[in-house]
Amino acid sequence: MDTLTLLLDGFASALTPQNLAFCAVGVLLGTFVGVLPGIGPAMAVALLLPLTFGLEPTQSFILFAGIYYGGMYGGSTTSILLNTPGESASVMTAIEGNKMAKKGRAAQALATAAIGSFIAGTIGTLLVAFFTPGLARVAVNIGAPSFFAIMLFSLVLVTAVLGSSKLRGFIGLAIGLTIGLVGLDLSTGQARLTGGVLQLADGIDIVVVAVGIFAIGEAMWIAAHLRRAPLDVIPVGRPFMSREDWSRSWRPWLRGTALGFPFGALPAGGAETPTFMSYVLERKLSRRSDEFGHGAIEGVAGPEAANNASAAGMFVPLLALGLPVTATAAVLLAAMRTYGIVPGPTLMADQPDLVWTLLASLLIGNTLLLAINLPLAPLWAKLLRIPRPQLYAGILFFASLGAYAVNQSAFDVALLLVFGAVGFAVRRFGIPLLPLILGVIIGPLMETKMREALDLSNGAISGLFNEPLAIFVYLLILLALVVPTVLSRVRGPVPHPVSNESEVS
Amino acid sequence: MAVVIGFIPDEYGEAALAYGLGEAQRRHTGVVIVNSTKGDALVDRRYLGEDDKVTLEEQLAASGVEHELRQTTGKDIADEILAVAKEVIADVIVIGIRHRTPVGKVIMGSVAQRVIIDATCPVIAVKPG
């Protein structure tokens, strides 16, 4: 009951007119960036971060949370109407959704995606509210060696298990960890990888890295592939659903939620796996499995709910452990640190107002998304007509402004261009962005924990293994690395959803 | 030798198409329809999609004129029309023109104006209605 009271308090502070306005702006902005392929919530939050320094932390997190949920929501619109998944988690939605749209059922596909997202997002957020405090209480007692192991676990999962190429994943991770190493050594004060440049001694601001990799890198990538034949967009009216659509949708919604949430909450990240699993499950369970591949509504409802539930699940490791598992979570974590908030197990105790207002505004934002966006679907489809030069000129402007605003230094703008070049290169060579950005964020955190553990053991390496939990997690890491390899040897190659977009959420 | 028609699926394109087909019948020649996009947006409703192409094809078949559709992508629509005109050694280019205020012309430019100025063959500018 404690949780409920706290959540109601959160609602009380989230429902002020000002906070509601931030929430509305957030969901609209989020839908905007979600609809446009290539621009995701991670980029949007990174771009807005320097501009929100003047706000209260609570208000900017309400804004960011709105962007995050809005982005998930907008992605489905693009998948259904254009067959171009705005983000990798929408790939499965695109399969059936676009087929439905081609059969003239675009409105129903959009409606089931929207309502499914709402239900999954609401249940997911409530689960976050009820699980996180307990997990945080347990997490406070986790020692440094185990914490180090858990972080390693999440990096390994993101790098090796998700994504198509392990080698590319590890290259991305190595680049990220290297960027995270730049600066003064925490305990000895030795300068690392600064190349004698004084401005690098404080380390590289994560905002500059994120904006460079996401915004500048994407802009250069688009500039290199500017002219492409336009796609056929499917006209859409106001979304609505018939009684039959409802009865075919509600079970997939709930099953998708049940599949998606645990995957989001595990420090594994990625909505691709649960959306894929939900799609396969719905195809097996459906009485009309022959309709799959030709526009079955279950194939939209299930994966879309799984997508949003896992998006909500991401808040569990972020709020309870201070551990980001998606690119957007990584940027949110960076935002917390810029506000001087210490993420980690103590966050729930230190900043209860922030956390509960954030959770309440997630629920409000979800409702706003449904109320605002369902009638606006035709309008969002019009956004796809924005010419790329104008759009990316705007993004470049905000990116440079933001990078300069962090420390008011021209050096940061130069760094921004360097990371823009890195961002372009990793896209060119198909290196995933998620391990890279998580490496930048988690790397320094991991180092702190490792140093702590090694200091306690006077430098003996056994200090990293002296907790049962740590050993258990190392076993999991081993399993995560070995099992998929063995399985693929035994069973032969498994078909895997492939995304042609480099976007990450 | 052909009549080159700059076509987009709206009233201006339709006006140019109707006049161009008449012109081709008068000259006893075929038409080459040029439909171009800058290709810089995800969706360009001036670029013919599958359904639009079917409608256009029906219209062309009904006219009985020999016809060909060229869809091209390039940074300047006028250049695309002129390039096709040069390639097929056009007798005449038919384009639809719209009213633009002087300010509008500065901001939006004018494809029609550039076609008229740079073409090496006669250009017929048609208004709808």
C-alpha cells in the first residue's frame, strides 16, 4: 500500500498545469521523432538535454519520459504505413501491419497498435512502480564485486546476444569503453588518453558524445544517401476498430505485455527478442494462422504490446540499479548526472519526489498519447513529406547549439565533429550503436566498482569473485555466451528478424 | 521525336497531360511523360505510386497515343525534364504552370521558368481550367 500512496503523491505533483504541459510537449515531440525513421528518442533527448538545464530536474524528466514513450508509439505508425520500421523494435509490427494497410485496413492496424501500446505501457509502468522499490532495497546491499559482474553481464548480453554480428558488437563496445576511459584516473589522478590536451582531463561530456554519435553521425549518413526514390504511402483515415478486431486483439495485447516486460526489466535490453517471440507465439496460437503473412491483426497487436512493455521494463534497472539497457536509458542516466542526481540503488530513497513524479507522468503521458495521437494519425503521416535537407539542417543546428551550451566552450563543438565522424564511420561499417553508447556510460561506472572491489582485496584479483552473487552472474555470462553458439550449431541457423535501420531506441 | 510532358498528379499535371496528348495527336507523334522527384523526402506525393501509375496508364491507353513514362530522381526537376527532352529530341515540351507571387518565386523557385528559359525546343505552358 506504501507504493500506492507514493504513486498517488507522484500524480499530485505531475498533475500541475505546468508539468502536464511538459508531458504533452514530450509526447508530441516523441511521436514526431518516432514517426521519422532515423531519428529516435535517444537522439531527441540528447539534443534537448543542454536546452533543459534551466528547468527543474523533475520537469525535464517528465519531458524526456514523454519523448521516450512517444517515440515508441510513433515508430509503429511509420512501420504500418510505409513498411519502414522507425526503430528496430517495430520490425515485427511492420510485417503484418503493412500487409493490413495494403488491404485497406491501415486504420485498424494503427488502432490496435495504439491501444495495445497504451495497455502494455500502463501495465508495464505499474509493474515498474511495484517492483522497483523492492529491487532497490535489495540492490543497496549488493557489493561492488557483484555490481561489477551485473554490469559486465548487461554489456555482454547487449553486445553478444542481441544484434547480428558479435564481432561488430564488440568493436562498438571497445570504441565506447575507450571513449569512457578518457580523462583523469579517479584514484591516482593520472591523465589517460588525453594526448596532452588539457580540456580532455575532465573526461568527455557524455552529451557531446551522444549528440555527436546520434545527431551528427546520422545527419552525415543521410547526406551521403540523400536521394532515394520516395516510398508509396498508404492513405489513412481515423483509426477505429470493429468488435471482431477487439476480440482478436485483447489476448495478444496481454500476452505481448507479459513477454515484453521481463525482457525490458532484465539487464539485457532490446525489444527485438520479445517482439519476435510475441509474433511467433501469436502465429502459433491464432485460429487463423493462415492469415499471418497477409495482414493478421494479432501480428500487430502482440509485438506492439511487447515493444511497449519492454520499453516500460527498461525503467526497472535504470531506477533500481542505475543501469541503462537501451540507448535512451543511457542518455537519461547522463541527464541525471548532469543534474547532480546520483543514479543507483539509493535513487529511490534520495529522490522519491523525482522518481514517483516520473512514474506518474509516464502513466499520464501514455494516456495523453492515446487521446492525442489516435485522432491525429493522418497528420503524423504528413510528417513523412518533410524534405531531408531542411529536417537535418534543423538537427545540426540544435546539435551544435547543444554541444556548445554544455560548457560554453568551442572545444566541445570541435569534439562534436570528431564524434560525428565516429558516428558516420560506425554506421558505414554496420557497427551497432547500442554497445557503443552503453560502453561510454557503463564503462566508467564499472571501473569505479572494480576499483572499489580491488581496493578492498588489496589488489588481489580474487576480490572480484568473493561474493556468491558475483559468481552466479559470471556463470550466467558464461551461459549467455555459450548456449546460443551451441544451439545454433545443433539446430542450424535460426531465422532472425533483420532491421535495415541503424536506429536504436 | 515526341511531345515531352512534365507530369505530377494534380490539376496542373492533368492540364499539361490533356493538352500534351492533343498536341501529340495533331503532330502525329508519341508522348514521353516525365515524372521526377528530388528524392529528398520519405514520401513525395508528386511522385507517382503504383496506384497512380495504373490510373495514368488507363488514361494514356484511352487516348490511343503512343506513350512512355519516365520516372527520374535528381536535384533539379527542370534539369530532369530537359534531359529527357534532349534525349528523345523533343518537338515540344508541355508543362503546367501555377500562379506564384514574386515572393513565392524567390522562396520556392519555379521549375516552369527554368524549363522555359533553358529548353532548346518550343515550350507550351498550360494553365488548368
